[in-house]
Amino acid sequence: MMKISAKKIRLFLLSTVVVAMASGCVGKTEYPTDLPSADDPGKPTDTTYIVVNPIWTGANGLEFSHPRGVAFGYDRSVYICDTDNDRVVRMSVTGEFIEQYPVPHPVQITQDRQLNLLCVNGENVVYRRPHFGEGVFDTALIRDSLGVLVEVQYPSGDSVITDTILMRYPTGFLGIAASPLIDRHYLVLDSTRDVISILDVDDHGLAGDIFRDFARPPAKNPVGIMTYLTGENSYNIVFTQMSRYAGLRIVNIPSFSDVVLDNSDIYNMLPAGHKQVTRDDLGHFLIVSTPANEIYRFTRNGAYTFKFGGPGLAPGQLNGPHGICWGEGMLYVADSYNNRIVRYQLSTDLQF
């Protein structure tokens, strides 16, 4: 007869118990099957954006005056266009003043991957502050007004005289965005002439108008612009327009083709008027509307999720906001006519 040692018997009994316990656990555990993805609005949620205190109302002993632009830099600094104080202010993420630079009436600012700053002031000039150098903004680009020959008619006695005159249309740079590649290119948005141009590091135009030059539908009253990477050598341009329908468009570079999102909410439900756009770490689009005094959030596929803000003076309310940006889990809004920068954080990200 074959003999079985006591040690083998103990091992057999132990393995039998473990298998039985595991089988019992599997039979009792129920896993949810309807969890929403990070990009799905899903069911109603109590996730909201909470105002982070203190609200920034000034820097370096001077209160903000109608700040219209705010940007989060690659250097982890927050740059504020303090418009009516004719300065750009650099702040740390915790709100400490770092430095300021004189710029006439700045309205939007951006930083490229080489840490150079670029700024526009609503007129025909682009200003640049090199990361290495004197530390001040110099004129990088001046665009002349557009001259157009227009045929006019006017009465002269019993006849009508036809004449041709030169009409001048001013340039109005309202938006600027650096390429997210290391090429130091940048895009400037001319709202007056409905033109978005790409310029190289020497301020030479690579595309005088990305729509006219590449046979795309033209922009119409573009006002806000941003960029984000989509590949090693490609990125998307996101820009807002004054219109209600097609209030936002996305164009891919280098294909210069329009990007159509799966859901049309983001194209159809934005209010008319000035609006600016940013994008968070999960790809959600956040758009601030100046006339509505609200911030709209959409998934990366364009589906509407919720809005927040509302008109008023209280914390969390807005009065003519113009600028918005995202950086390291924080949303920054230039609450222009409340003369402040409001920071928001997702309620799920708050640490107690």
C-alpha cells in the first residue's frame, strides 16, 4: 500500500480551503457595469468647480484694472494681462508676485516651449519677451492696415460719377497662441480682418491666412485661440468666433483640415459674443462667455456637461470675463470687470 506523508496531507487540505474561499468571494462580489468614462458626462453628478481662496485682486501693491488675459506658462508661472494698468504680471501658482513688465494695453499672452513670451494688445502689434535677454517686451511684428480699393458713386449735377477710392481697414490682434511644438512658431488672430496667421521665429508668415491659403472655410469674427498637441509633429488649433452657431472651430496642423467632433453641442449651444477657450488634463474644453458671464464645460468629444459662474460680484460669480486658462489642476479666469483673477478647482480634487 502507498503511504502518504502527513506533510502532503496538510498541504492538500490547505489548498482545498484556499480554493473554496476564493470561489466564495467570486460568487459574492458584484462589480458595476455602468461606470462612465472620463469623457462621458454619464449620470447626474455632484462634481462642481469650487472657488479657491484667496481671489487675486492685485499684485505688487497695485490692484488689477480690467485684466483681460491669463495664461499658464511652461515655466509653471501664471501670466496676467493687467490691461488698463498697461502691464503683464507674473505670479506663482500660490499667488506670490514674481515680476511685472510694461506692455501697452495687453489683452492676451502666451509662452512657447523655449519660455519666450508673446503678447498682443488688440491693435496691430505683437510684443515678444525673450527668455534670455534684457527681460522686457520688444516689438516683434507690426502689421500695416489693409488697403482695399472700393468703387463708390456720388451725384454731380444731373449725372452720377463713379470713382475708386482706397479704404483702410485696421488690424486688430485679439488673440495669440504659441505652437506646442519646439519650433517656436506662433499663431496670431486678426479679428478685424477675419485672419489667423502662422509665423516663424523670425516673424515671417508661414501662412498668411490658414483658411484662404489652404482653401478652408473662412473664419468669422475670431476672438480667442489656443493650441494643444495631437502627435509628435502635429497639433490642433482651437479658436472661438463671435457667432452663436459655429462659435468654436478646431483645425489640425499640418493638415490644415477642420476637426469635426462626435457631438455638436460645442458648436451649437455657445452664446454669441466674445468667448475664450482652454482645455484641461482630461481633454475637456472649458469656454468662458463674456456676455453670459458663465463657463461652459464640454467633453473632448464635444458633448455638453455643465456650466457654472453666473453674473454678479460674489465669489464664483463673474462680470465680463475675457480670459481663461488651465494649469496643473487649476482653472484661472480673468474676471475683467470685477478686476480680479478667480481660481477654480474641481470639488473632487480638493484636499481636506
